[in-house]
Amino acid sequence: MSDAALWTALADPHRRTIVALLLERPRPVGEIVEECGLSQPSTSKHLKVLREAGLVRVRQDAQRRVYALDPAPIAALDAWLAPYRRLWNNSLDVLGRRLDETAPDDPEEPSPKD
């Protein structure tokens, strides 16, 4: 699995929808087709991209193929995003402090604009 394949797989909104569905629980292809509102061939192509990127695993259950998320690539993405999340959290902390400084002392008191 390359980083490029991972990002490419997640760039498509249909594939992100599939990942979100699989976050809830493993699902057979037919259920994914139904939930996404795509054709079966289109859904299978999206699942193939996700599988090749390492984001999902597939297992046979009698005649059905059941897909599940593979947590390892998601963990790698989370680790990659960590420094950016800290940057975002720092910005939110600064905003929160600023809002606290400018908030009226009495929350029941109407603002001057009312």
C-alpha cells in the first residue's frame, strides 16, 4: 500500500461513503450497493480500489463477499494527520480564549445589539 494509493482511494466521495458504512460494521456487497445507491459493477470497482489501497479486507461467506475496514491504514493516516491536528487544536484554543475574554459577564444580559 502506498500513500498515494491511499489518498487516491479516499479522494472519491463514493469510496468515502463506503468507508463510512464499513466503519459501522462489515457488510456484504449487496448491502453496500443498496446503501450507496450505485450499480453493483460500479460498487465493485470502488471496492476493488479500496481493497488494493489496503483500506478494506474481503472474506467469503458462502456465496457472499463481506467487506470490512482494515484499521492499519487508517491508523497510518491518523499518525500522518497528528501534527496538523495539533496545529488546528492550537488555533481553536486561541479562539476559545479570545471568545472567553470578549464574552459578557452575565450570560442572561442582552447584548448591546438587541
